[in-house]
Amino acid sequence: MARVLLGVTGGIAAYKSCELCRLFVKDGHDVVPLVTPGAERFVTAETFRALARRPPGEDVYLHLTRADLLVVAPCTANTLAKLAHGLADNVLTEAALAHRGPVLVAPAMNPRMWAHPATRANVEALLARGVALVGPDEGETAEGELGVGRMAEPEEIFRAALELLHGRSVLRGKTVLISAGGTREPLDAVRYVGNRSSGRMGVALAVEARRRGADVTLLAANLAVRPPEGVEVVETPTAADLEREALARAAEADIVVMAAAVADYRPAEAHVTKRPKDSAAWTLELEPTTDVLAALGSNRRDGQLLVGFAAETGEDGIERARAKLERKGADLFVFNDVSRPDIGFDTPDNAVTLVTASGDRPLAKAPKDEIAIAILDEVERLVG
């Protein structure tokens, strides 16, 4: 899922941008509408907020936060000139100056305005800066003139946007299987043995893989966070559930990322009903669960990339992660020290070390979505 800034300027074609907004949302992207005062003469900002499913009372500086893509559709001659010359007199042009990512512009104007030397110079300036243009198309304009100036159709703009988002990623079109969360092994009908994994790291990886154009399936083990849109979510509450689904689906996956904290042990016998509390001690016998990652490693097909996670404590944790890399047949292990209270389980941040056959690469503490970007950058490097 990508964050898309959707700029809408004051042309009659603004109504078409409602469909463009819908296409982005349907594809699972986070759309932030930036509607200029001129555009509101045709379609209200509230319409776009509703189509984008924006919550009320958002940060007034949302347009200045990090985004993956800026799309301006329609882009009038006036806004085209502002973008070319760096003017910032409304929420859209402010966002354009602050944005550090790909920009897609869909011009829409009178054919004579499009052909004017000033407009041509502005277009050349934007193209030289790396801005992508889609359209304008030839046809009849709102004022009845024939010529080049009509905004491209929403579907064409949407396809061009996806090219910008995913065209440079080697994950585009790949099938990626990701596990997230922590399994819970029943003691009885009420109680369970579990761990503190929230699933934030795995969900962040699923979001980033989807943003890069991958077809993502998420094996969700008791997530404490909302699963992302645009991915297939399969509930796997226990180690046995996760084992079954992972082994069944891995054969079709190009990349498997096992970020979930899968229980190493489960009760040898679970009560069907709730065990009543009494004064007697309750002695549990635990049996080992299947090592899902090792099973995936032994059954992996040619060309498949396998990523494991090592949540360890103690000074020799990194050594255990290196041993797991070789023993379990993985290409990459992500080691994190879960003894630290500020990273790892059930926290918004993480600090990890990427362990591969060629060496180790530590990543400093950062939000988990940024860690996910670095992990998938390494995955792309390994895929080649």
C-alpha cells in the first residue's frame, strides 16, 4: 500500500478525479486529497475526503508528511506554471515543494493554452526535473474546441501511477508470503501459552511489499494491529495453523518471509473445556512444535527466496542467528534483541541486524515501517 497525494485543480475535468481517487482506494492505497479552491467550484473537498475514506480531524499538515507519489489530475495551465517555478500558494503546491518522490501530472486545458510557448517551456522544465506526464489527449474540450488538451482518462492515469510506484521494483509481480504476529497454543477452552508479538513488523513488511507491486498473502497470527488492505489475509492463530497454511502456500511463492513469532512448544494435552481453578498445582507437559522455517527450507523450490527472523536475548544472540541461517536453509535472517524494552515485541520501533552468507549489516533503531523498507531493499538485492 502506498500513500498517494492526489492534487485536484480547477478544471471541469475535476469530476473525473473522483473515479481516479476510487481506483487508488480500491487498490488498497492511502489517498490524501489536495483540492485547490479553484477545484472546489466543480467538486467539493468533502467529496474527495469521503471517497478517500479520510477520518475526521486529521493532522492539518498531512500534506507535508512522507508520501510515495504525488499525482496532479487535472493540472491546469496555472498550476503547471506554479509547479515549474516552485510557487507554493495553496495546499497542493506546498505539498509539491515538500514532496521527495515521483510526481505524475495529468494536464487539462484549452488546446491553445497547451500549445503556448510559456506552457511548453513549463512542461520542458518539469520533464527535465523528472516529473512524469500523462496526456493530454486530443478531443473536444469543455468550451467546444477540438485539439490536444483533454485530461487523460482516470484508468490511464492510474496505470501510469502504478508504473511509477512499482516499475523500478524487482518485487513487482512477485508472489510474496509473509507471516506476522504470535501464535497462541491452547491450554484449555480459555487459556493459552503465547508471546508478546503484536504483528507490527510483519504487517509493515506486507504493506511495503504491496507498495512495491507484489502479490502478498499475509498469514496473520493474532494481530494486535489492523491488517493492511490490498493483501490476502489468512488467519493462523496456532502454530499448527501457521504450519499448515505456510507449507500449503509456499510452493507458489517467489519469496517467503517468516516474521511471525511461532511457538516453539505447545501443551501436550489441551483441555476441551475450561479447567476449574482449585488449590492444586497445575503441571504442564510441553511438546515441541514443527520448525516451520526449517521445513520450508528443506522443501524450497529453485529460485525461491527464504527470509527468517531470529528474536533472541543475550550477547550470543547474533551467533545463534548466523547458525540458524545455515541450519534452516534461509537466504536472509533478521536478528533483533528482544531483551530491549524499546524495540522488538509490541513496540513501534525496531533495531535489527541483517544476516546473510556475505556478512552482517546492522540497522539502527527506526520505526518498523522504515525497517521494513530496508529489509525489502536487501531482499531485492538478493533476488537480483
